[in-house]
Amino acid sequence: MESLEQIKARAEAAIPGAKIDIVPNLGPANQPSLLIDNEHAPAIAKFLRDDPTLRLDFCSNVTGVDWLDRVTKKTVKVKKVVEGEEKEVNEPIEERIPGYLEAVYHLFSMAHKHGPITIRMRTRDRGEGARLPSLTPVWRSAEFQEREIFDLYGIRFDGHPDLRRILMWDEFEDHPMRKDYVQPDDFEWEPTPHDDVLARAKQHYAPRPAEQELRPS
């Protein structure tokens, strides 16, 4: 299978204006992914599916990721006057990164028996800008999984054929998989009828021999 660099170059050449970045993975899996721009995402997805060399025709999994606002530290080179002489020195700076949400798709080729290739899209923010184009029209297997991400993370997938909650009830507020989600402290409590149902059910069955021996005469 082609490298991510080759896939990126061919996809950007085939789709004018498309922008794809390679996102490294520093974890044990060491599986980098392709960050595709939202405007051209459907066209890029179709290219990945239909290209004769790739034929990534099966989307096995779609998941959401929540990134809160964070501050990162990095070192940059700056010019400073040191002891009367201008020098280039390393200086630590802090960079504030606004929060956003991601949808991550794992793609395989059933035709060529290769994969996975991981692609991802990012929302503009975690509020009103939490929208992404749906890739369900390209991979139908993404339908329920995009609904789950909508339900639990709050990403609205434009163009999805049936975008509605799939786990939580319609009146439920908020999105339980977001990192800043706070559980309510006023859950309704109802006693379970399980014990009563079990006791009634036992009346319809003959006791087992061990139970007969334990019963008082």
C-alpha cells in the first residue's frame, strides 16, 4: 500500500484546493493519520474510496475525540543582544490552542485487502462551530456511528440522512462524552421490580431437590 505522503500528494493533485496534513501518532501504535479539510472532505473521501490503487471501500469504525482548550510550551529561536552582540538564542514560549472536536474514520480496502488508513476532520470550535460534513453518503457504515458521535459529543454532521440521538433520549441535554460534562446530582430513583418479578416467577416452577431438602417440614 502507498505511504501517507504518496496518498496525500495524489489526493491533493486530484482535488483542486484540497488540503491534507499528516498527523503523527507518538503513542505505542505509531499510526499517523490524515487530517482532511472540511470543505473538500466529501471529495477526498470519494477519491480514497474510488481510486483504483487505494479502493478504501469499507469504513470499519468512526469515533469522536474532544480536545479542550490547552496551553503548549515550545522553544523558538529569537534574536537578542547579549553582551553587546546580537545573537540567536532559544526562548521558551506558551501557545494557547482553542478547543475543538474531531471525528476519526478507520478505512480498509476489502478489494485489495489492505489498511487501515485513518482520516480525521476537526470542528471550528466546541460550540456553534461544532459541525462537520457527513461521510455517510460515501461509506454507509458510518451512519449509526456518526449518530453516536452527534449524540455523545455534539458534532452536527451536515448531509447525514438521519441525524438524531441513538443512545440518549430526545429530551436529554448536553453530551456525556465531552470532557467537561458534569453529571447531574438529581437522578430520579425508582426501586427495581426485579426481586418481585423473580419471586412471582418461582411460584410457577417446582422446587429443585436441593431446595426441597432445605425446606422445613
